[in-house]
Amino acid sequence: MTFLQQFDFQQFLSAFLVLFAAIDPVGAIPVILNTKRKGSIVDAKYGTFYAAIMLFSFFYIGEAFLSLFNLDISAFAIAGSIVIFFIGMEMILDVEIFKSGGPKNNKDATFIPIIFPLLTGAGVLTTLLAIRAQFFDINVLLAMVGNLVIVGFVLRYVEKIESLLGKGVIYMMQKFFGVLLLAIAIKLFVTNVTLLVEGIGK
């Protein structure tokens, strides 16, 4: 069976929906808006490019890359959960935790924290490895491309989405998804710390 013959719409749709739920570009809207209001730059073109690099790189060499540094996916997930926790705190308390300190006072927040760990964090990359083990590669790759299109759309038109929904709705979403991010971070942390402890015990 050739690579193209392995295409299966049901597999593609399943992989697409699972990835969409993990990336959650709609839930990221309040975070993106909050980041831009602090004066940071979120570039749609580069953001989509960075997300593509993260997904495709991890698709092909994710496990090997972590093994190179003697890390496993649990340690990776714990690190990501800590960053996600502080993003959630920013959204709930309306405080600034992430400070811009790049070269020439670069305030570009496109990669960190928007693309990583928010949109393509440890949970997404773990999900990617899981569905790759279940479906043919072409279906997962097409699902990745479909989600990248949505990510690019959200990053590019986030202000228009805000004007369509209204600032009040966006503010409520910010608080709701802030709490949701805290819950996700805590679950990621506890689950993966448990896995690490169990692994050490064995």
C-alpha cells in the first residue's frame, strides 16, 4: 500500500478532532488578546510557522530528541505545566508574570508563551505521538496541516474575532479559560509527577 493509498477520511477526521481539542485555538483567544494588550507582538505568519516546526519536528524526531537529553515525555510535560500554570494566573489576576527580555528589548511573544507551551505544548505533543501510533502517517500529517490553518486564522484575525464576540464575552472567556488552564496545568503536573515517581520506584 502506497503512502497516498493509506489516506482514510475517518482516520483523518479523528486525528483532526483530537488534535483540535488538544491545541484548543479558540480557548487561546483570550490569552493572545491579553498578551497583545501588554504591548507584546504576536505575529500570525511566524506563529503558524513556529507551530508547524514544533508539530512536524516532534512528529518525526520527538522521542529521539528527548532521549538525546535523557528526558522522557513526563519531564517534558511537567515543565510545560508550570508555564501554563503561570499563564492561567496572569489571566485570572490581571497581572504580568512574563516579562519581555530578549535582544534589544524585543517584546515578541509569538513563540513563548503563545506557540509554546500554550498552542503546541507538552499535552499537544504527547497527543501527537499517541495518534501517530494509531493512524497512518498521511492522515495525521493532513490533520496537522488542517489545524495549522485554524491556528493561523485565529492568530491573524484575533481582534476581528473579539469585535465579533464583544469585549465583555472575551473578558469572561479570559477568566474562564484562565481557570481551565490552571486545572489543565495541575492535572498535567500531578499525572506526570506520579508517572516519574512510579518509574523511579521500578
